[in-house]
Amino acid sequence: MYDLMNGIGNHEVLIATPHHGPDAFIKDLSQIEKLTGVIIKRMRELKKDQRLKYVLIFKNHGKAAGGGNIPHEHLQLIATPVTPKRVKEELVGSKRYFEYKDRCVFCDMIIQELDQKERVFLEIDNFLAINPYCSRFPFETWILPRKHSCDFDTMSKNEIKSFSRVFQSTMRGMIKTLGNFPYNIILHTSPFRRRKKKGYWETIENDYHWHIEIMPRLTQVAGFEWGSGFYINPTPPEQACAYLKETEKSE
Amino acid sequence: MYDLMNGIGNHEVLIATPHHGPDAFIKDLSQIEKLTGVIIKRMRELKKDQRLKYVLIFKNHGKAAGGGNIPHEHLQLIATPVTPKRVKEELVGSKRYFEYKDRCVFCDMIIQELDQKERVFLEIDNFLAINPYCSRFPFETWILPRKHSCDFDTMSKNEIKSFSRVFQSTMRGMIKTLGNFPYNIILHTSPFRRRKKKGYWETIENDYHWHIEIMPRLTQVAGFEWGSGFYINPTPPEQACAYLKETEKSE
């Protein structure tokens, strides 16, 4: 009934910058480009290990976000022999939407956000930073490529440059608005596709669209959220976005 | 495709005790019995409102658990016009297990725990407190009735007395071991069943088994947990249980 999970995997720490200190990581564009390159390199390398199904890239910053006491900026990579539960849920949801609409849900979100404008924080080249409709958290921000693609690790050199610029500008803007705020960053990308399986595997290239979720941890996740899977967010995304844009313009 | 949600519901604060202070709630057994009675009364009352589908009862204690700055012990009740996502997931999981085994998954867990003993913290009358197999959090503790029942609000007077005793002893033991620790308590019970619907509705009386989850918030939920839905728990439940029992015996 259930897949048995092997006790194998990888856990790697990716050091974000040679410079010590809380902002060093965001200041240097070329360093963000390098780091993106390293992530892609590690993903491609780990893909060769047939036992692994997913590479989860994340960053915890600040105590409230589980960032611990290591002030030198770093990311983490955990490779698992199964596709994680939350990743599967998103893949299944994306597949259902595609079946219903014959379009990618993320492409549709991008069209809607560009049309309504009030939740688009930044637009640089072919990348967007948005405060998504019905955000779970105050100032939750997603970065998405406009070009449909399910794999983070297929970005071209030029795309890496644009992505790094939008990432830097987004983080800078958020820090300018929120100060040295606690956050989790999670890369949402496709699992390794070993062979065509049923379900979300068959159509993943159409259904899914990689993106980055930046989750400020300004409010506590408590009993209601745990018990329901619903989130109480006191800051509507439209308001968060207006605030980010306003601060951006100011000196 | 999706249910539209009405903007209605109830949010109630249940004051746990007339006495001020962090432990007042746990000290007085008759107060726990009264409080249990009040919860049941409110659930039965809210069931009459046909627009409501679920009553979530929870308690946040301590800053790390979203407990805020109200030192007077209280619980919260949130009634929703939909069955919450997490509740549905548990109902669907329970249904699947029943279809596979022809037995309730929680009844099976109880049999297994009583057989293996190493994760049973307390057994009082017909109630158990266990540190469940593969707990997500250090010292996670569940309270379950041995008698199969899907609804918290169908307890008899005697059952309320036994439940209150096991709840008090469990909380006392945990406080003795962990000090004034941050925690979330969540009551897992069935949604209101208005009419027979397909899916988990048809078989809920067989599939589901109410219980209480006490989740100490000693570790941070960070990027890995958010991105994967998996939990890193440094304290195996067997060890937590041994520790709780040991402290229990000591003076």
C-alpha cells in the first residue's frame, strides 16, 4: 500500500557568501549568480543518484524561522528518496487545475496578477515577484519565471542573471520594509523524473511551474493553523505589496 | 469544482479557570471536568446551526506556541462553514486504512501501543496517553479513548470524569518533566454530519476515532518542514515516554 522509504539521502550546507554578516548574501549580485549556479550544479549531480527523488533547497533566517545561531548566511539542501508530501500535494493540485482548464495554474496566476497589478511587487526581464492572492503569511512573496518551466535547473545563463537580479531586488525591498526579518525561503521545483509513472508524473512538464516562496515569519503558526491547515493573515497581500512599493520609492 | 465558502463562523474564548496564573487550569480536577462539559455543550449547541460544519477546539500556551500575552488560561473554539483541510486529510487517511484492514487505524494503534508498552505514558480507566510512533515533535503526546468513538461530544458523565483525570495527569507529568513548556493542544473530532455524502461521510463512524494531540513546541518548524511536510524530531517517542515515566516516579 505504501512505498517503503530507504534510509538514504543527502544533507548539504551551501555557504551563501565568503563574507560574514547578515546582509552580505544580498548585497553582491555576482555572488547570488554564483550561488544559483552552485544549486543547479548540485541538483544535476544528485539527479544521477538513482535512489534520490527530490532535492529540497531552503533557507532559514532568524530565530523565529528556525535559523539557529549561525550568523554566516547559508542555505540547506536535503535530498530525499521519496517526493515529499507537500511537494506531492502541490503537484496533484497543479495537475487537477490543468485537467480542468487546460492551462498551467501558475501561468494563469501570472496573467491574472499582471492584469490586476495590485499584487505585483517587481517585474524584471522575464521574472516576477508577487504577493500572492490569499497569502498565508504577512508579506509572503513568490518569485516566478514568466516562461513556463517545471525545473529550476534548466535555466540558461541569461535566465540565471535575470533571476538573480529579481531575487536580489526582492530581498532588498523586503529588508528595507521589514528590517532584518525572520524568514524561510523554499524552492518549489519538480522531482526527478526517472520514468513515466501514472498520476502527476505523466503531465508534470505541462502542469507544474517552478517558483520560490519567501515566507516571513512575523506571525506565529499556532493551534488553529495546525488543526485546520488554514492560515490567519492580518495583512492582505494587496496592502503588503503597496507597502513594499512605497518603501522601495522612498530614500 | 470547489465548494464556495460562506463568510460565517464562530470564534469563542473558553476561560479554563476562574483562577489567574499559568498552572491554575491543571491543578483543579473538577474544573477540567466542568470545562470538558462546557466544550461538549458548545459543540452540541453549534451543531444546530446548519451552516457550520466543524468546531475546532485548541489551546495555545507560551510564546513559541502563539500563546500571546494573556496569562489567564483559556482555550479557543473556531467553528467553520467547511471541514478544515487537515481534518479532511485525517478522515481520508482513516477511511483508506479501514478499507484496507477492515479495522479502525486508531484502535489498531491502541492495540499495538498496549502490546509494545514502550510508548504508553499513562492508562487510566478507558483512556490512554501515548507518545505516538514516529512522533513529529519531541514529547508529542496523544490522549485517546480505548472505546471506539468518532465524536468527542458523545462522552458519558463517567467518561468525562475519566478523560479529565487522564488529561490532568498527562499535563501534570509533562509540566513536571518539561517545566512551563510552550504547547498547542488540538482536539481531533468528527465534523458535523448533516446528511450521508460520498467519501469519508459514509463510513466516518467506523473509520474515525476522536483524540487529543498535545504538541510541545520545543523545536522550530522551519524550511525543511514547510517545504516537505516531513518533521525532524531529535527525541524518539520511546525516549520521551521513558523520560516522562521516570520523572513521574521521582519526587
